[in-house]
Amino acid sequence: MKLLFAGGKVWDGLAREAVAADVLVEDQHVATVGAVPAARCEGARRIDAHGATLIPGMVDAHAHLSFPVVTYAYQIEDTPPEETVLITMHNARTLLDAGFTGAVGAGSPKLRAEVVIRNEIEAGRIPGPRLMASTPTLTATGGLNDTAQIHQGRDVAAMVVDGADACRRAVRTGYREGVDLVKVNVSGDDFFPRPSGRTTTLAEDEMRAIGEACAALGLPISAHARSAESIKRALRAGATLINHADFADEEALDMLEAAKDRVFVAPTIGYYHSLLHDSPFDRATLDRMGVEAAMASNVEVHRELRRRGVRAVIGGDYGLAWQPNGANARDVGHFVTYLGYSPCEALVAATRNGGELMGQGAGGIVPGAPADLLLVDGDPLANPALLARSDALLAIVKGGGLHKSPAVPERIA
Ligand SMILES: [Zn+2]
């Protein structure tokens, strides 16, 4: 299918502002940006882009497509595998409907839940974003997501690994079963009484074994790393994506900066915002979890990493009841409100950086790039909140295919 977006503005993922241009999509890719010769437009479906801005599709780099609408701590492991697969399928569609043409898994509760959905999406049988399918989180006994107890036979939503051999085996098992990346819990998390976010649970030799096995097999590592030491262990093991990084110290900041050509950080700031503003937790619970202090530290760290030029990506634990899947684009506004990003910088995090992290060539509107595009009613560089409004997403294109089309154009006053 050939598409022509005509009469609107284009923000290519690189420039500081949108410019007037037409865009021709052909053979699943961006063919031409600017003035398109009439002869090349023959047979193209023409989409009127007046008053709208074409931008690259967004990427959620810390996606939990397998989350049911989580309202209690053990709901993820209590959900049977069959339901988990269907929930993952429905959330994949929800993300694409919300303008996300890419998603990076952040820990699938079951080893093949994201793998099978990625395969179905790629085969064109179900709608969804390009998906990097994740392993379940690799965690030490007693680490985050090891919710088993000795008197229970709970099937945990993690691969529990102790010692370098178990770590290597988990990576190799994930590889055999078809994952695209390995998710590792290097620290704990204050959402649970213990281990806390300041506690580092995977040992140096375990993290190193994961790193070596992933490097040998070409699998990137996405690390849950809140404590300073967990960030360092993940970086020494070659991790590509550092999530959270709340309690980074000076040495961890320096290491992130030194690795900025190969690493990305996911601040996951929306997680804190929604805990404070949208969750049902009372003050005593939020205080017990130390939410305000952790958020203040997260904000300080990611303002500093922005100054140092470390690439950030959006996303983070959408799928909780108080920040459901589909609301993921709220992060763009949060980057501006909390982390000192300009709207343009926040859009780069939401589009180009995510595309670079995924490594499939998407994330920019340049000739030859895969055509993952959003037609936004108005100018998201002036008003990033538009991206979180489905009525403002006039068209959604993934791989040149029109997922949502402006057949009945509506204008927002
Ligand atoms: Zn997460």
C-alpha cells in the first residue's frame, strides 16, 4: 500500500521543530519527505494532514503487556498462563491503539507469553507494536518477583537463579525459546517490604555470567537497577537498558556517562507520579514505601543524566490499575514536568531513542526508514499532552500499514 500524507507538518525525530512537508510511504518504508513528484504519488491513498503533525511512532521501553489490571501484589503470578497470553494479546493492541509502534518487554510472567504474541504480530494475525519479547525476570532467591514461600507451591513470575551456572542456563533457555532480550532484577524494589530498592540482590559473578551468556548469544540485557551498586554491576556486565536508577551515586553516574554511546536509561517517572496522585494507597503506605524520597532521588538522577547526554527512553510499569496500559504516553509530559526536558527532547526520548534501542531502524521519518508514523491533530511539540489523547491520534501507521486512519476527520477545538 502506498500512502501520501499531504498538506501538513512533519517532525522527523531529529529537528527542533516540525516543518511543512509531504511524506510518501511505499513498500512499508518512508520513501520521500518534502515535495513528492506527482508521478510518484500514483495509486497512493492520500491522507489530508492539514493542521496536523506527522511524527515517528512511540516506543514504550519498559512494557508490561502481560499485566492484567494489577490491583494487588500477587495478581501477576496468580493469573494462569492461558489468561496471561490473552491479556498480552489485548494489551498489544491497546498499545498500538495508543500510538506505540514499538514496545520493549520488561519481564514476561511466563517464558513464552511475549514470544508467541510477538510471533503472531509479526505474522500479521493480530495487531500490536513491534515487540522485543522478554524473558521472565531473572532474580536471586528472595529477590524481587521471587514471591514463593516455603509452605506454598506458588509458580512465581520469574526465573529464580542462584549461582553463575543457573544464570547461564536461564539465559540459554530464554534464547532457545525465542526471546529478544533478557530482563534481570539486580536490585530489590520498595513496592515490596523487602528487598528494598537500595538492596542489591544479584551477585557480581551472577551478573557477569548473565552478561557473558547474553553477549555470546547476542541478547541485550534490560536491568531493573534501583541501588547504586546494582547499576554498576549491570553496566559491568554490559547491560543495554538501565531501568529506574533511582539511587545512583557519583560513580554510577560517571559509569552511565562513560557508556552513553551504548546504554539507555528508563527513568520510569510515571510510576512515581501515579503512585502519589492516582493510586488508592493511603499516606502511611506511601510513606512506608518511601515514595516521595525515592521520587526526589529519581528526579535528581535523571535531570543529571539528561545534562550529561545519556539517552533516555519512556515507559515504566504501565499496567497497574492506577496507570493502565494505554496511558503510556503520559510519560512524555512527565519528562517535561519533572525531569527538565524540553517537549522536543521528551519526544526524542519517546520516538528516536526507543527506535535506536530496538535496533530495527525505526524512530525517524527519513527516506528508507520503516514507516512507523503518527499523525497528530495539532502540534505535539507545543503540546505534548496531545499524545496521551487517542482522539488526537488521527492516523497510526506501523510498517507502512494503516492501523488507524482518519476516515472521519475530527478537529479538536
Ligand atoms: Zn517494571
